[in-house]
Amino acid sequence: MNIKNQEIFSEVYSVLDMLGNDFIKKVPTKIYKIIEDNRLKSYTPVYTFDTDLKKQNIKKESIAMIALLHLYFWCDSDLEKNKLENIFKDNEKKYKAMMEEKNDISNFITKNVDKPNKTQTIETSLTEIKKETFFNKIINFLKKFF
């Protein structure tokens, strides 16, 4: 298992530790054992109730795992579970819409083609083309001999 995944398990383990035994008891023993066994033992973040988890530098994946634990094991009623599921569905729709907009080729074209890059300079200059008349050709030819 890679270090990032181990760090995620460590963060979830630390949040569970912060929440206390009442929350840990609601999580099935097998799942808690997986979290405990796969965490990075040398990484033990400490979280507090005073500050939002996002401001405490917790990974998004850890928050997602905690949200799933909340959905499946900590919701006390079906109403609470339905509300949480609706929030997840709305977030998923918003994420998909954002990704579609980000990957839409027409947006790419309008953002990148219509607006020239500031570092790019486009030079358009006309060069003067002098067409030599017949009379000038003769004079220039004769000048070569003198």
C-alpha cells in the first residue's frame, strides 16, 4: 500500500480517536481493524473540535471516508441518512457538471484561442516590395559597367 493511502487511514484513525468510543463502537470491528492495520504508524495527526477539519490540513479522501462512515454507521434515523444521501448526490451532480464544463472542447477553444497569450506577440508588418521599372533596370545594368 502506498504512503498516501496509509496517511489517509492514519487521519481517519485520528478522527475516530478524537470522536471517542461511542463512535468507534458503531463502526464494524472488521472495518475498524482495516483502518487501524493500514495506517502509517509514524504519522499521527492530532485534530481538535475547535477548528473545522478542512482548516486542519486533512486530506479530501479522509473526509470522504469519514463521511461514508457517518452515512453507514452514525446516522441515527432514516431521515438523517436520506438528507446526507441527497447532499452526496447534489455534490456529485455539481462535480460532474464542473468536469463537463472543464473538459468541454468549446470552452477550451474560447478560453485559449480567442484570447492570445500575453507572452505571445504577434507581429504583422508589411514589407515594401519595390518593383523595378524597365527604365530602372537598364540604368542599373549600365551602372554595373562603370
